[in-house]
Amino acid sequence: MIGWLAQADGLSPWHEATVLVLGLGRSGVAAADAMLSRGASVVVVESATSTPLTEAGTMLEVLGATVIMGPDAPAVLPDGTDLVVTSPGARPSSPLLVDAVRRGIPVWGDVELAWRLQHPDRVVPWLAVTGTNGKTTTTQMLESILLAAGHKAAAVGNIGRPVLEAMADDVSYDVYAVELSSFQLHWTHSLALHSAAVLNLEQDHLEWYEDSADWSEYAEPLDAYGADKARIYTGVTHSCVYNVEAPATEKMVEEADVTDGARAIGFTTGVPAVSMLGVVDDLLVDRAFIPQRRDSAIEIAKVSDVVPNAPHNIANALAAAALARSFGVSPAAVSKGLKSLTIGGHRIQTVAEVDGITWVDDSKATNPHAADSSLRAFSRVVWIAGGQAKNTSFDDLVARHKDRLRGAVLLGVDREHIREALARHAPEVPVIVVDSTDTGAMDEVVGAARSLAQPGDTVLLAPGCASKDMYSGYDARGDAFATAVRHLHPETG
């Protein structure tokens, strides 16, 4: 093993290293490109095959990488490997990663690589967001606020664009708004962020941990998942932002090994105490980043500046504002940034209103906690749910919302899992199960939902599950829903 790797940075002699990059997705391509540009010998391994992956592999081969794909992908590391850079989705139980750990070869994610490569001469502050739900929205809000303040900012990370890509831009960024997933945080070792927020902690991605020997020390997979989320606070230099209404996030801050001088900053949808942001009447207020915080607060935005202004989205806005204020952004810029933001689709998005029935796409609700936030926004619902449940429970969700359910339509690989929860806790709610998994399945789902809905109801796609059993992603699932609604009601198209 190369001795300098433990302290490696952007000025290290990378030409001496052989780096294996696991995965040919966007983050893997960015990592391989970054290593090639610094002279490292790069081997890329991808077990899947597809036209986009093959094209990416061909491009990297032209740049000098060795690319091994499909059935030829090895289960053990090639001799001479000094470092493994893994894609976020690769489980710790993946054979190559198990082999790396066994042999004492370091494993980093692309986020860890980016953090190291920006040091010591190109350091850009990171304001980072994690949590089970709301990460992407909060990161978008944060970027918009930073841009409104006049900063050169980029939203990067799990939001879709690797940090390494932004580092290659011909732009001298002032700050990054970074969305970090638990998968990405699992493979970090040296982050020391300017400020960081954990929005919430609920059941999600538990299957990722259940077969991992790395986490045998934890009683439950949820504990392992939470431990990865908590990594975001390690080494924070300015502000650890936590959710007052999610005690698990405050505990993470209390237990974090931060840099001396870092502050704990809470956010709440209620009236804030000292060192918190919150809501008073119809105003978002800051009682943390002002000198007179002991006895007063300052307005940073109006509730109406946040769209939609459902409680969970107000919480997202407060978290984004806290991170921005920790970076010195003015109250006026917070308000301007929130007002100017247009959130991406498939997040409580009204698709149509016909015959007194509202059709709403919240395909982004990919776990029960996100579905809970969505269901809270409506009084009478025909609920469309199902997909990949990821070993999460729907019992609490169904018990909490059974009185607002007109009916439920279920699809996807784990539809029976949700049907059983409905049978246990809401046996009076009519349920239609759609077994079809072909391209016409959503038309059948929408037709079934219409048969249950009455004027004044909302037909809500809030699946509580991931989508890749039937679709390429939650966005494709949402698009299929909108298309099916137009098929049912051509006059809306």
C-alpha cells in the first residue's frame, strides 16, 4: 500500500497509484476522469451492461482507463490495486469491497475523493444536507438562496451532479450546496464541512445494511443507517443544523466530534427558542444568527414565500435558511431565494382537476415517512402506493391516516406488503391491487383510482416505495401517472 494515501490530497503524486473505480454511473465516470487527469492508473469495473454504460466505458478507455464490464467483472481486486473508489449504490457486502477491506486497501466514495482533491489549494466551503426526506428540495432551496445573495454556487452531490464534475468547471465557485445520501456518507472518512444539516431520520434503505458485516455492532439496521447520516456532522467548523421536531437529529449533534467553536442550530415549525430558526405567525424568523437573539428574532421570509407551504416544506426552507445564514447570507437574500425557486416535478404536483377530483403526483415520496408528509396535506384521499418497500414498515403510516383514506390502489413488487398493513389497521378501506407490471399498468391504476374517488377527493400518487421494480426512476413513474391521467381525461392534455 502507498504510504501517502492516508493523507492524500490534490497535490499528491497520483501517478504512483493504481485506482479501481467501481461503477460506471455518473459519479464513477467523474471519479475515473479525475484520477486519469492526475496521472493515476485507472481500472473501472461495472457488472451491468447497457448502451449508456458501454458508451461511458469506451470514452474512459480512450482517456486511458482499463474498463472491465459485464460477466468479465472480477469478484476480487486485481493485484496492485492501491485504492478503491466506489459508487454510492454498491453495498458494503459487494465482493470487491469485502475483498478490499480484507486486504486493508482503502475504500472511498466519490465524495471523499472530491473533498481530498480540492485540498490544499482549491478549497471551496461545503454546506451539506442529509436526511431521509427533503434532501433534494432543501438543497435546491439552499442553492437558490446562495445565488440570490450573489454567490457563485452550485448544487451538487446526490442531487444529480457529482462534486467532481463541478470542480472541473471553468468557474471559481464561492460555495457548494451539497446533498449527501447515507450511501455517500458511508464511504467518507475526512470531511470537515463548513455547516451541515440532518433533516430527519426515518426507515429507508434498510436492505442496504442488513447483509453487511460492517454493521454487526448495531442492534438494528436503522441504527446503522442513522450512524451513516450522523457522519455529516463530524469535523463541522461552523453550524450543525438539526430538526427540533426530530430528536434523533439533535442527539447526532450532541454526540458529534466537531471543530471547536461550531454551534448547534435548531429549526422548528413552531416558535423558536434561542439559537433556532422557526415560525411566528406567518413569518419565518431567525433567532440564531443575530446579536440580540436572547430576546428577539428577525424576519427572514414569509410563509407564503415557500411553495408549497405544507409543514414539511416549511421545515425544509428553515433548514436551508439556517445553512445559508451560517454562511453570512442576509435575511433579504433568504426571502428572495425562496420566492424565486421553482421546485422540480413529482413533488406534490397537481396534474389535473376534473369533476371535482384533484390528481396529485408525489412520486418523489419513495418511503413511508415521505408518504406521511404527503398524506397530511389532504383531507380525503384515494392513495396510490407500492413499488420497492426496501424492508420498511407501513403499519404506523396506515394507522395514522386510515381515517382520511377513501380507498387505496396498490402496484409494484411489494404491493402485498402494503395490502397487509391496510388489512391490519384499516380493514374498512377498499383496496384494489393491480398485478400488471407492463407499460400499461399505470393506466389500470388510474382507472381503478377513478372508480373509488368522489368529488372533493384527491387521488394521490405517494407510493412510499422506490420505483425501479417497474420504472427507471421516480420521475418516470410520475410521468407515467400524469400520462395515464391524460388518457383518462383527454380534455386535460
